[in-house]
Amino acid sequence: MILGSILNPINSSMLAVALVPIGRAFSVPPSQTAWLVSGLYLATAVGQPVIGRLVDIFGPRRLYLLGTALAGLAGLLGTLAPNLWVLVASRVLLGFGTSAAFPASMSLLRSESERTGRKNPSGVLAALSISNQVIAVVGPTLGGLLIGTGGWHLIFGINVPLSLMCLVLGALWLPRATPPGGTTRIDVLGMLWFAGSLTALMLFLMNPALAHWYLPVLALAAGAVFVRRELGIAEPFIDLRVLGGNVPLLATFVRQCLAYTTSYAFFYGFSQWLQEGRGLSASQAGLLLLPLSVTAIGVTALTGRRSEVRGKLVTGALFQCLGCAALLALRDDSPIWLLVVLSAVVGIPHGLIGLANQNALYAQADPARMGSSAGLLRTFMYVGALFAAAASAVFFRDGATSSGLHAMAWSLIGVAAVFLVLCAADRSLARVGTTPDDTAAASPKRAAP
């Protein structure tokens, strides 16, 4: 499960150091190589809940093996790509392939906990979270080594041996059982309307402009058709009747979006300011982000085995507010020690919030739809990432200056404050992880047809 779950973050982080050499190889500007990033995010945001629903129907083993095989094929296509747009297509294929591991893992954990009677697999969830954080740290370094050894093709080619390892381990060890009482009927039209609505929204967020007004209109129209269809059929892709009655789970999705809007905006905004506003090199900026990752990994390791979530979320929200407020104190000549301290402090909410939301989802989601619910959690994370990218485009229109950073900080303080209020006000969080039967109590009952 860990090996499969790192395929997405390792491909996201390695590409950060490959965009320039890829642009040079194909003689294309940064505006075009940016589609290598956006294509993966878009495919993953759409693919996670779709593949998650297929996990609910057919079981985690089949989708895990199919997804990792698809990731290997995408890596091979990227290695042999003759032009940029074939490379973009390989990234889209890679996004869909790597979308299977997380929903499959969450579904497998739920089924195994029911089989063994162990209700809170907080240690496994912590291991999954830590492995993703570690890969995010070493990904750029690994990408640089691969590019230096054999060119940018190797950051795509590495997916082939990783996928083969996933296939061998998955075939040997993953349980063959399918979900009890599972249906083989798939709401294909519902998936297509969902994908169309989300794609239109995310395309607008990638490049928000008045000239693209039609994209949010298309997103709303497709979303309305999607809702009408899901409420009118017996076996929908996303059971909006159950989901609509599960307010705690909806709140978790909203918290995920808010938290990662702040996290990604800080991560990208701070790193850009370090280079353009503070005048550091790319390697120096990367080193100054290491304390953030180290702190996040340490906090996750220390708190990961505790399944209670409310205290983690409130504490993480407070530190998010503190970190965003500290951005207001930064100047073009801010001392290095201050930047190191700020980076380390912001790592605390990184280590608390993501894992807490995972634990909350595990307790709140309908067990029969754990895969699609886990996929939706990742979708809301990527929507937050695109909100953050839009914020960078707005506030850094004239470059990543200190004044632009301060303007962004005020907006992030507002988002973090809303996140804090939602965490403090949600009384249902106090029950998550506090008793042996909390998962059963927190899971919603299926609505009557």
C-alpha cells in the first residue's frame, strides 16, 4: 500500500526540477510545460473518486493492480515521448493510474479492520502519511540525480520498475475478496457528468480570467445535471442522499479544501518569494523548505498513532494562522534564521491536518463507499491546490515581491481563520478516535430508497 501510494507524490515532486530541461528539449515556453503539472492534477482530481467507486464495487485488489499497471505504461510512454503533448498525455494517464492506490488502501484498511476487529488502524494511516511526506522531500533530489545521470526521460522511466514492484507485491499479498453484496452496475453517465463538471471548474482555476467566463457556467450546468441524475437512480456513482445526510463527512471535505488552499499557497508563494523577493538561488530556497518537511514528518511520527482528531485539527489551524501572520513580517532583507524558524513552524500543521482528516474520513464514511469517499477527499485537496495556484497568479502578477506576499498573507489568514472556526465548532470530531466503536458510531446509515 505504501509503495502504491507514493507513485503520485514522487511524480509530482520529481517534475519540479525537470520542467526547464523538458522545455529546452522541446523548445517550448514555461506556459506550455506547465501543462505537465496541471495535467496530472486534473486527472488525479477527477480519477480519485471515479476509481474509488470502482474499488467499492470490484474490491481494492483489482483496481490497485490495474492502476499500477496503467502507471507503468504511462511511464513507458513518457520515456519514449517524441513531443511535449505526448508527454502531457502520459502525465494524464499517470494521474489516472496513480489514483487507484489511496482509495484501494482506505477500502482495504476498512475491510481488514472489520475482519480482525481492530477498529482504528492509526499506525498504518500514519505510515502512509509519513511515506508521502518523505517522498515529497526526496523527490526533487531524486529527480535531479536521475536527470544528471541520464536526462529527464528517466523521471518517467522510473515508473516502470516501481509499477512492476507494486504488481508483484499486490499480486502476492493483497486479499482477493470482493466487497460483500457488491453490485456490478456502474453509473457511467454519472461519472461522465461529474468528470465534465470538475474538469471545467479546474480548467478555469488553472487560468482564471474574464475571457474564460464560460468555464464556470459549464461547470455549474454539468453539476446540475449530475445532481439530478444521482438523485434519480437507484445505484448512483455518488449517493448524494447518504452524503447529504452525513454532515460530518461533508465538513471534512470542506476542511480538506481550506487546509490545502492555505498549505499549497504558502508552499508555492513562500518558495517563489525566497527566490524573487529575498534574492536566493533555487537550491538555497529548496534548503530553506527542508525544515518544513522535517517538522511535518516528526509531528506525524509523534502523533500518528493517536486516532483522536479534534485536538490535532484545532492545533494545526492555530499554527496555520500563526504561519500566515508571520509572512507579514518578512522583508527583502529578512535574516536567514527567521526564514528557517518560519519554515519549521509551518511544518507543524502539515504534519497534523492531513493525517487528522484521513482519520476523520475513516470514521465518518459509509463503509460500502469508503473507496469513493477517500477519492473525494483527495479531490478536495487538489481543488485547494488549484485555488492556491490561482491566488499566486493574482497576488504575484508583477512578480513574487514582498508586497505581493503580504497581500497574499492577509487572504490566507482569512482562509485559515475559517478553517479554525470549522474545526472548533464541529462537535462530532470529539467522538472520532475516542472509543473502540467510534468508527461504527460515526459511519452513516444508508438512506432508504
